[in-house]
Amino acid sequence: MELYLIIALFFIYIITAFTGAEILVKKIWTTAFITAFLAASIALLFLRITKQDVMLSADTFNWYYVLYIAGSLALVLGLINLWMYRVPLWHLFSTNSSDSDTKE
């Protein structure tokens, strides 16, 4: 299932890269990243609030622990990236595509 999603997103990227303006492509994919980041944050928050047994004992250790750690790392790295690139992101979403066409 994940492979199908990766292939579909790759083809959508190729289509948008060839048919849309550069600023529009950046807006689309940055919005997709932020949406995925928020969805992962909410999922980790629900895991934390419901106190589900994510940190399993040694005899029941499985890949859910690895997914939880990877999701937590992605959450922290996403927050750091959003903070580091806050000014370019603000300019990206505050610029109109017609403004960028006239500048070029």
C-alpha cells in the first residue's frame, strides 16, 4: 500500500512540476508536508493521551516501537525545520503566483 502512495505522489509531483508555476508547485508540496506533519502530530498526541502501551515489554517488542520513535523524531525535526524556515515559508504563502510571474 505504501509503495502505491509513493508512486502516486511521485507522478503527481511530475505532473505539477511540468504544468504549474514554480511558486504554485512549492505551495502545493509545502502545504502537503505541513498537513502530513500535523496529522502525525495529532496521531502521536492521541497515542500519548490515551496512554496506549507503545513502549512494549522486552518479550512483546515489535515494530510499533520503532514507528513511534520515528514519528517522534519526525515531529521534532519538523518543528525545527518550520522554525528555521519560518521567513521563507511566510514569503512563500504570502506571495501570489501572478506576482512571481511579473518578477521573472
